[in-house]
Amino acid sequence: MMNKVSNYFAIPLAICSVMFMALKPSPSLDVAMYSTEGLELDFTVQHDVASTTEATETHLSNPFQKKHTYFPYIGKSYTGFKEALAFKESRGNYFTVNTLGYLGKYQFGAETLKMIGIYNPNQFLYNPELQEKAFLANAERNKWILRKDIKRFDGKKINGVLVTESGILAAAHLAGPGSVKKYLRSYGHQNFSDAYGSTVKHYMKKFSGYDTSSIVPDRKAKAVL
């Protein structure tokens, strides 16, 4: 009888011990590695983003097909720059077309694509690798066009916003290098605004301080696979 009673207590005690050891935090775990302190987590997207194309509609019509979710890379590197900009433009969706006909993850217009050697917008829309090359080629071309303005204005403040190379390149992606030149050389008086209300000043501020030193100025930059 005593053996049976002791078993009733021993078994629950053993289970509790195993659970305690399993849930006990490892003494070598560095909690600081998982801190989000200091990270820029405030990403916004314009309200009228992107009517979806057949590629994304397929996901909606077939609930069993794997859906892709895109997240911005957090950081101030070149990758952080392009992913943050893409998130602002399209939520990082390669296969989207907005109400004005701008295409893909970075929302390119057909005329800009022609300048970097892409003449088939439909092929471009369904080719993520080409879209990434197009972004870099366009940034290289814009950096060459704006090289003197970057040297002249980088580190100065216009309309209360610190001018940086990455802010200039982001604004050029939005409005074109010509509009950025006008903004800088007028000290903010000529502030281009697109159809959705985004301005050169806003992009200059939002994308300030990224490391875009790896973008090499190239007047003849093309997107080539």
C-alpha cells in the first residue's frame, strides 16, 4: 500500500521536474540580441497603392496556392535603402500596377524603363531579377546626373530637412533628377509633388541617412540580365 501511495506522488513530481528543466531559460542566452531598440520600424505606404495584376489575383482565387509576403529589411545599408523605398512604393510587391500604370516593386514608368534599356513592360513586370537590376541602374544613372548637387548640398539643411545622398537619390526615384535639381537649387521653393501627394521634400526626409556609397555613378547605366 505504501508503494502505491509513493508512486502517486513520485510520478507528478517527475513530470513537474521535467517541465521546469524544459522551460528554464538558458543562462547563455543573450536577451539583448533580440532587442528592437533603435530600429526604424515606422514604414508607411500611400493609400492608393496598386491595383493587383493577374499574378497576385491568382493567389486570391486559389487559397491553396502559396502566398508571398514581403518585409522591409531593417537597416541603413543599401539593401535597407532599396527595400524601404520599395515598401513605400508598393509594399514590396513585384507584380503590382498602380492606377497610373507604374509597374512593379519600385513603381517604374515606361519612359524611365526605356532610358535604362527595358522596352517590354510586361516582361519587366514578371521578372523580379530584372526589376532589381533596373532599380540599381536607375540609381546609378541618377547619381551621375546629380553628382555635383550631391557634392554641393550633402550635409546642408533645406526647409528644415538634412540633405543626404540617399535622400537625394530617393527623391530622384520619385520625381526624376531634374525635379530634384530644381528643389535643391531653389532651396526648397520648387517642391515637386506627384499625383498621390508625395513630395521631393518628403522623400528627402524619409530616406535620409542610408549608406548608398556602393551605388556607382554611371551615365550609361543599363539593366542587363
